[in-house]
Amino acid sequence: MCISRFLILVNGNLLYMRGFPPLGRYEKIIVGGGGKDIGLTDGWHGLVDEVKIFQRVLTPNQILQEAHIENSPPIMDAGNSYLTWLDDLPLTTLAGAVVDGPPGDVADVDVAWSITGQPVGSNASVTKTSSDWANPTADFTTDSTGTYEITLTATDTTGLVGSDTLEIEVVADACEAAQLEPGFEFNYYDSDQNCVIDLIDYAAFAAQWLEDLRLTAPVAR
């Protein structure tokens, strides 16, 4: 006699399995109870919100798909965008966050960082530095100035994809970066406008020290 299997799965994952003789062609199927509950008024406590009966045995993948019909894609946060400069690279502060959508198959989430936009001819890379899928980090570096788009992506076991992007603006040096900050103004004494008050600026100031701009005689008009 062929033995059937009774399976209990949670979110597509096997929780319990038991073998039993197959049902006859015309036997009753009792949903939410068993034979001992027939005729009882207080036999089984619970709620059944959906029942599906198939004419075939489902494969493990089909069971997983049924369990995740209402699955949500991972919720993504790529983290802060950045303004930086070539001499400050690599940028080691990329830090995102991933929250897997219901039903919570977080153990199978696959997380990746990628460059999805960059200046033509630039040689850039982003390298994942964390094995914690929920708090992914990465390093970024490049050899060219410009604006780069970095995307953080996660794919769950059912193939649903979540993603979020950030931008990294790379300029030539720290002074150029400072000039892009709101409200920036050069210091009055920064004569060469390199964002540093140094001996060059002092020499330029000293060359004008005690210069007298007052008139020494009347001016004809």
C-alpha cells in the first residue's frame, strides 16, 4: 500500500512531516480538525483563512511560490550621499540598511553594491566590506572627478528585488569641495584663494603693508 505524506510548512519551509495511508476516492477531507472532532462542539480552536486543493503534488519550488504570493521586496536604504575629493579616496564610509519584507526570509537575502552611473572614461570600483546582510558597508574609489551613482540591491528567495541609490560627487581637491558647501566665502586674507592662509598670503599682505592711498595734492576736474 502506498503511504502518503502529511506536511506542515511555514512560509514554504518544512516544519512537520508524517506518513499515513492514502485517502479513499470518496472520503471526506476535514479542514481545521480531524476525525475525533466530528460531532464535537468544542474540538478545534483556530482560524482558517484560505484553502487550496490541487490535483497534483506540488514541487518544493511551487510550495515556496504559493507561500510567498504576497511577499514584499526587501526595503532598502543605501545611506548618505557624499561630496569628496581625489586625495581623500578611498571613501570607506558607505553604510546602508536592509529590512527584508514579509514573510521574513532574511537568511536568504543576497545583497550587492554596484556602480550604476559614472563619468565616461573613469576607472571606479565599489567593494563590499561587510558580511552582515542587514547592515552592508562598502569602500569606493576612482581616478576621475565627476558624479557617481551607487546602487545597493537585495534579492530575496522568491526573486523580488529591492534597491536604493546614493550619489558621490568627486572633485579635484579639498578646496574645490569646500567651495561647493552652502555659504562658502574665501577669507579676506586668502590672496591666492587656495583655502589656506599661509606665508604666500602673508607675503602678499606684507607687500602692501603701510601703503598710503591718501591724496597728496588737489585733483583738477
